[in-house]
Amino acid sequence: MVRVKREEDEQRGVTGIALAATLGLGIGVLGGMVLRELLSGVSTEPVKNALSRLRRPETGDEPEDPESVQRAVEDALGEDPDAGLLDVKAAALGDGIVELTGTVTDALDRQTAGDIARGVPGADIVVNRILVQGSDRVATELGPEAS
């Protein structure tokens, strides 16, 4: 009798949890649908512009076009005593995105170059693809299966 009662209580507990989860999901979906209807006419452009200004404050002297950002990153790398002799190239990918490529002798040099590039106004996102000799493998020869 006690065993049957305990099983019934467990079954009610499981059923209660399932009902609560279903109810929560339903309320969440319904709330999302209502919110979508309320916000469907709202433009996201002002929010994007505000976020852009937060990421890149307008100082008036920062490079605006990708080529200027690329040159600024290359200049910063060349002027830095720790990175000036590194074999690192910068390429502007557009809209504040800069890619670093090349090969360095240790991970600290890779990190230093990335930090310098991130410090350049207008370089909002730095994709650091610099390879470290001895640590990173480079495909130097492609086999017939690569064709």
C-alpha cells in the first residue's frame, strides 16, 4: 500500500513537471509572438549605429576606409620595436575587419602583433592568422586528392 502510494506520488510529480514545462514553453512562444508583432515596425538601424559608435568612438582622426585602416595597422606594426622586424602582413577585409598573416618564431610575437593591430583605431575586429614556426603546420605541397 505504501509502495503504491509512493508510485502514485512520483507519477504526479513527473506529470506536474511535464505540465509546468509545457506551460512555460507555451507562454514563452506566445510572448515571443506578441513581442515580434509589437516590434515588427521598429528599425534596428539606430541600435546598430549606436553599437558601432561604442565600438569605434568618433575622434575625427581615425581612418575610415579599409585601405586606410590597413595602412595604419601596417604602420603601427612597423613602428613598434617588438613587432617591427616580424614578417607579418595586414589585409583589410572591410568594415573594420583586419586580417594578419605571416610567420613568427614564437607565440609571444603572434600575440604582440595582434595586440598592436587591435590598438589601431578603425581595426574593430582582428583576425590573427599568423603562424608560429614549429607549432603550426603549413600545407606546403598539395597531393593529387586536393585537385
